[in-house]
Amino acid sequence: MSWALFQQAARARPFWLATASGAALAACPVLAQTQANPAQPEEIVGEPDLQTPDVVPTTTDAPAVKDEDQIGFAADNLNYDSDTEVVVAEGNVQMNREAIEMRSDKVTWNRKTGQVFAEGNVVIKNPEGDTAYGDKIELTDSLRDGVVENLLVVLDNGSRLAAIKGTRFDNGNIELENAAYTPCPVEDDEGCPKNPSWQIRAVRVMYDRVKNKVRYKGARVEIFGLPLIPLPGLSHSINNEPSSGILVPEIRLDRSNGFEIAVPYYLRLASDRDITITPHLYTSAAPMLEGEFRALTDIGSFRINGYATYGSLVPLTGEDPDSEKRFRGYLESAGKFQFDPHWSLTYSGRIATDRTFMRRYDISRDDRLRSTFELERIGGNSYLSIAGWATQTLRVNDIQGQQPIALPIIDYRQRLDDPIFGGQFELQLNTLAIGRTAGQDTQRAFAGARWDLRGLTGLGQEVTLTALVRGDVYHSDENLLTAVPGYRGKSGWQARAIAAVAADMRWPFIGEFAGGTQTLTPRVQIVATPPIENIDIPNEDSRAFDLEDGNLFAINRFNGHDRFEDGARITYGVEWNYSRPGFNISSVVGQSYRLSDKPSLFPDGTGLTDRTSDIVGRTTVAYRDFLRLTHRYRLDKDNFAIRRNEFDATIGSRATYAVLGYSRLNRDILLLGEDLQDREEVRAGGRVAFAKHWSVFGSAIVDLTQRTDDPLSSADGFEPIRHRLGVAYDDECLSIALTWRRDYADTGDARRGNSFSFRIAFRNLGF
């Protein structure tokens, strides 16, 4: 049966539409909440039910209507009393208006009083996909205001809002009594009811239609059913946009600062920019203020973050707790802008007032802060980079005046479209200027060209031929201020020419093995370079070097442009790979031999001092996503002693895993140079899931270096550096973690000792 009903009343927005959409908006996730004046808490009476009621679907559908003034209507039975003018529809009653649907067991309309009742398994669904459930809906004759009992709204994203009673007023405002909200699942994996991880309970929830905002009265957060966090004056907007307000506090405890509480306040300036202000309060240190500004523009985005306090600073080499108070802080900013499909700008800036501020307040454990910018143009066959960087050292014994400032760094490369003699031809222009406030200044410019030809022989050998030429011009002054003589070069203007040719042959052999496929690839490379006056040239970017599998077959095995390996050499090695479904082993081992007897540029202990190099290799074992082992090594060419031994392993699943690392440098040299000290270290970390959603995690770093390895070190063979241990809970909508960490090193006022942190995150609510 169908009926066009309530034509005049249909012009007004029915309450059940306002309830479904308004309550849905009231539960929108947000980034922040507003803290109003705290009110005296009221008692929350009754338990709003967040479980979906059992509603038997009907089979009779109300007819769709095109006229917005009409309501489609269907029911199993319809009775009309002409004396009392009461219309009663019973049995699978359905009403729809455009895309809005309502179902109930019974609908009663008193035409004299104008009262309309829908009762019994009331279900309302709006166009956005949100569904409202209720026991009874009472409407006035205008359908502009009314009352809903035992309301439950299930949002399209799965969030739920329940209330003992809901009222809509004539001005469009909505008020819910004894309400609860949660975005968490209320059923387990087997479909059985369960309590949500957390929910917001409130005495009253008010929706202000004019301000488009929802306010809570007497709100509190319940975690696992326990009322833990009161939220007086909680409010938020309902249009899916973040609003200004207080975020969840952060709590820590450490030896340097004592007990810490940080209360972030989020301030929304516009749809594309915001500010977060965070006061940090300590029991053993002066307060600190943190601020972060974020902005999104038409061509990119950027952020600025800073910390500021006024407190005492303990010297790096002293223990004076009464040192003079001063301003201390840290500022960083980063951003990227895309001007058009080819041009872009990226920058990052970091600066601190002193060397221990970031460690003292546990912001970062970096030992240097680098500020950079880079303007790039990327074309189809060309690349241009204009960059610069500066470094602030946080190391105890470093001199800031000797830290380099590189400005500008210009690199341009052009690849020719047409091959030359069958090979790819590329041009390069590069310039660099390095200045120091109390050290050597160096300027460099070079122009070069490179030609590469790759081909396959009839026997399946892969052959690559390479030729390159380069011309360099250098200028430097105050060279004697550089501590290491080999890095200084000669003052004034210097020039050099570089040329190199190389032939590289790989010959893969593929076959079946142990149910899988193996590939054995011998490799031989010959490189020839005329003598180069490297020592006359300042060395700014080719200092740290160690022979390894990654640079064994490089034409220039230095990691920069200021040094270029000359002479003739032959490099040989073999690669082996074995794979089968879910399992893979790859390995490489090699060595090089220098054909000339000219003294090497490479320092002792790097593996390339003699004509015959040390043997280097790497082996990687991977089994699905469960296991990955990597072993890198360097063996002494004379006695096969292990000069470098590195082992890294990741074992386990996402829930339970272990990360292990071990490194050992035994260079066997008498004169220790810069960055050439021997060292031994072990690292371990992992997580163990001991129950559903619960896990314990931890990590540790231990210095195993002995006095015989590094005479200048105070190491005793087993010295912990840092470790941490914690317990965490994680599910679909709640994350809690308690962490204990211990540091074993003092650096000024960054003291060794224990620290504790507590973190809680309510997902889908913006906390």
C-alpha cells in the first residue's frame, strides 16, 4: 500500500532528518577541542547503548517520489478514525522523502493535535549513509521540533553516538541528554558485543546550528570503561574541519628536568595555516615554550618550529650548577615549493643557541645541525642544481669557526639526445665555494664530459665502456688553519686535468639449483688514469673513505670530486644470487690490484694502501617478510684478518620482531687519523606481542671498544650508551605507551640518568 501523505508538513525539515545529520556532524573527527570555563560536573544518569539494535528488514518498499513536498509511504495495515481524525499505520511502516528513509513498526498521526509518533524499531538513514536508531520519535504538527528516546546514530565511518533522549528545537538546535560517543568497534572479530576501547560520556551535548558547533557539558573520556580524563567545556566544529583548542597533554620524567607536563594548544588561523603553542612545565628546570607554524600555499608548503626558555647552562667541561642564566632555544624550518613542472625549491634550516640544549630537553640527539637549500630544474635531458649549506657543530671538541659554509654549490648536467659512436654522452659543469670564519677557504670549478657504451657479446657477456675528461680550477687561502696536512693543498690558484678510460665486463651464468634459480656472475673491470697532482689540490669533499662493496667497482673510488684515483688497476670479483619463491640469497666478493707502484692516496687502514687491496664482500639473506640478514666485511689481503665486520638482521613479523646489529672496525694501523679510529659496537631492539593489542618493546646500544682499539677513548670493553624499555597498547582507535629510557653519557647539562614518558593517542578524534 502507498500513500502521498503529510504534504503540507513535508515542507518543513523533519526532526528525524535533523537528528541523523546533526548528530552525525556532532561526532565528526577533529584536530583539537576548545577548553571553556570549567563547570561543576553533573551526574550522568543512564547508560546510552552503543550497540546496534536487532531490526528485521522489511520487504515492502515505499514508493519513490519526485515532488519534494510529498512523502512516499508504505505499511502493511492502515486505519483512519474519521471521528478522532487519527491515522494509524502498522507493520513495516516506511516513509521516504527524496534520499531519506525511515522505517518503524508503527506511525500515529493525530490530525487534530498535530502530533505524529513513530515507535518500535525506528530506523532512519540519511543521504550521507548515516543511520539513526530509536525506540520512539515524537514530533509536533510543524515537524520542526520533537523528541527522540534511546537514540543511536551509526555514522558512515563506523563511529557511534548514543543518547537516552534527544530534543530538537524550533531554531534548529539539538540537545542530547546522557550521551556517549565512540569511533571504536563495539563488536569483536566474531560479531559479539564488546565495550569500546574508549568513549566520551557527557551529561549534555548541544548542537548550535548558527555557530555550526557542538558543545559538551560534563564530558569525560572513559578508557576500558574507567572514567579517567575529564574534559570540561569540550567543544568542536561539525564541518570536518579542525578547530582551535587544547590537545592531549604529554607527560615525562627525567633526571635533568624532573617531572614534565606539556599542554599543546592548537590555533587554527585559516583553512591553510595553523599554529600550535605548547608550554612545557618542569619541576627541576625553568619553563619552556614551544611553537609550530604550518602553512600550505598554492605552490608548496612550509613549517617553522621553535623552542625557547631562560635558564642556566652547565659548561661542556664543567659541573657548575649555578652558571649564569641565559636565553636558550632551538629553531628549525623546512619547506618545498614547486614553481612549475621543472623548477622547485627545497630548504631546511636548523640552529640552536648552545651545544647541549637539544639533548637536555630530548628534542634530538644529532651531533651537528645542517641548514640547506636547493633550487632545482629537472628537464628531459638536463639537470640544474643551485644549492648551499651551513653546519653548526654540537660536538664537544669541535671548533665552530672551522665548520664549512658552502655557498653556492652549482651543478649542471646535459645529456645529448643523439648517441655518439653508439654511446650516451653527458656534459657536466660544477662550481663550489666553501668559507670558514676561522679556517681555510676554498673555491672550485670544473667542466667535464662522460661517454658510456653498453653492449652484449655473442657469448652473453655484458660489456660497458666508459671514457671521461675533466678540467679543474681551485683557489684557496689560510690553508695552514686546516689541522690535517693532507687536506690543505697549496694556497692560491691551482689547476689540473683528469682523464680516465674503463672497461667493465660481466658474464652471468644462470641455471637451476636446489629447486630454485641461481646466477653466477664473474666481473672484471680495468681502469686507467694518467698521473694527477692530487696533493696540490685542497681536499674538502673526499675525506672519509673506506673500501666496501658499494665503491669497489667505481671509476673514482673517492666519495667526492676533490680527489681522483689515478694510475691503472684491475678489479675483479664475483656475484652470486639464488632465489626461489619467498627466499633469496645474494652475495658479492671482490678485490683490486693496482698496476703501478705509485704511493697510494688512500690513508692507512682503508684497505687500499698497498697495490693489492683488501678483500671486500657482502651477503644478504631474505625470507619473505620474516627474515633479512646482511653481512658486510673486509678481509686483510695478507692474513685474512677481519678488518671490518658488520652484521644487521631483522627477524619477525609486524607484531613481534627483533632488530640486531653488530659492527667492528680493526684497521691495524699505528697512527690514527681523522675518522679512522677502531670501534666495536652492538645494537639490539625489538617488540614482543604478548597478548592481543599488547606488546613490550626495547632497544639497547653497547660500546664494546677496548683501550687497545682506541687509546684516546675511555672505553672499558663494555660500556652501555643508551637503552629503553616500554609497554604499549594499540588497537583500531587507541594507542597507549609507557617508556623507560636510560642514558649513560653526560654532555654539559644533558645529564645521564633515567627518563620516563607516557603517551596516549585517541584515534579518529584528533587528539
